[in-house]
Amino acid sequence: MLNESMTMLYHFIGSKNELPPVPFHSKASVVQIKDLSQLKIRGMQTKKEKRNKYKETPQQSLIVYETEEDAAAGISISKMEGFDGIKSKLRHPSIYELGSSGTRETLEYLFQYIHEHSLQTGPIELYTCYDHHEMLPKIDSLDVVIDFKERSYTNYLGTFRLNKNGFIRIWERFTFKNRQYVLITGGD
């Protein structure tokens, strides 16, 4: 059995028409640090730990954004290359790979993007799976249907009403799950 904690979770978007690409936010930078005491964060106190000067400490990477808004926009949508097993999971011909940090803020931004573009392209699909699970069947009990026109969110627990700006509430309820299919309608 595949150890899911050691594999990468991939997300895909399917659309009837082309979607504009979304790059990761350009105001992000990667900082290499040895420990948190190197960071100068207002309101946070850190103590420098004594270390053996002969033992090498591995560096860690930290993604730093200029503002909270920059961090919230941390998604990318790019035309998919490869992943032939995914094409059978989605009905639409235009398939994209979605890069997301998975935070609530990025999910909110993602659903705003989808809502905005589903008005122009029609239904949009999402599919998520772990690396090497592309050929496995989707798990039907995890299916989600989001209808912006009817303002509803349906999953295995039932159907829930969304507020007028439904995408604002979706990100509070939604998480990506392995082999999950999501259909988003109502913009067409």
C-alpha cells in the first residue's frame, strides 16, 4: 500500500473553454534560514540556541510575502502536461494543473477565480489525487457539487445553502481530498 503521507497531492481543473493562467504571486521570495532566531518578526521573541559549531545545521526554506493579500493569492493555474490518467476523470477538454498552498485564504482566492471564470466558460471541474493514484477510480462518496446559480453546496452530508456571495463561504467548508471530483456550475 502507498504511504499517502509521503506523496504529493495534485489538483487539476477542467473547463470547456480556455482559462487564463495564474502564476504564483510575484511578490513571494524564498529565504534560507538556519533557525527562527534569524527572523526579525515584530512581537516575536526567539532565543538563539547553543549549537555545536562542528555539526552542520541544515538550512530551511521559508516563503515570505510582502503582505497578507500577496500570500492569499498564492495559487497557480497552468496548462497540464502529462498526467494522462487524469483526462479520464474530467469531462472537459481544457485541463490545467492547480498549484495551491491549501490554506483557507488560497481556497477563497481559488473559488473567487472559479466563480469569476465560470460566468464566461460554463461548468468547471476539479479533481485531486495523490501521486501514482491517477489511474485509480475516483471515490464517488467524496463528490462535491457547487452551484453558484442555486447557491448550493452538495457533498456526502447533504445539500447546504450558500449566502449571496457563495464562494466566500465555500472555502470555510471545503478541503481537498484524495480522488475527489468537484463540479462547479451555475455560471453558465
